[in-house]
Amino acid sequence: MSGVLVLNTDNTALHTVSVKHAIGMLVREVAVVEEARENHLIGPYPWPLVLRLVRYVKTAFMYARGPGWTKRGVLRRDRRTCAYCGGFADTVDHLVPQSRGGPNSWLNTVAACGACNALKADRTPGEAGMALRFRPYAPSRAELARL
């Protein structure tokens, strides 16, 4: 199993954490074990599979308009496909370069391979003569979770 599920006090799932982090939560007494592996202990604690928090955590951030921009999110959104050549993308390229005031935003960034990113340099795709294979868009939180 890859992680320990953490539940809010109302039993809604919040996220998963490592077993090491889960034991730390038990030591700090911020969570209690809801489900554990049978006959497995880590020191005085049962090996947790599911924890429930002792105090309620507000989750308003989950209902915000959309997810915040991250490099990892752009790579996920574009399925690690270079927007210029269609190859494997390992970095993010700004359509309007940051050197010209281009922001870190969903609509200004695409996934790109290192070669295409270096070829485009600090120019716009039009100036570099590089056509986009797809247009950037702002994904929903649910769409990023599915990818």
C-alpha cells in the first residue's frame, strides 16, 4: 500500500500520507487510528491504514475556482507531450517569456521537451516559427486528479 488515508472528523477523505508521517501524527495526537493492519505494530502503535483527525480541518480550498498553477500540473495537463514536436516533455515553456513579463499561468505555459524549449529561447512561438500542436487551457481540479 502506498500511503495512509487521512480522514477529516466528518469522515471525508482529505489526502494520503506516508506511514512515517502517519506515526508522527499519532505521536502528536492530532489523529487516531480508524483502521490498522492486523498483528503489525510500529513501536507501541498499530500499523495504520486509515487515520481520522481529532480536530476538523476546513477544506474550502477544494472548492475554489480551480487548481493553482504548478509546473507539475502543466506537465500533467499536457500528458508530458511537447506542444511543439509531440515528443516527451520534461519542462514547461512560457508562450510569452518570463523575460518579457509573461506570467506563470495555465494559459501562458505548455509542456515542452528540452530541445524545443532551448530552440524557442526567449521568443514567442510566432517569432520562433514554431506552431503549437494544442492550445493551453485552465484545467479543473477534477480533470487534473483524473490525469
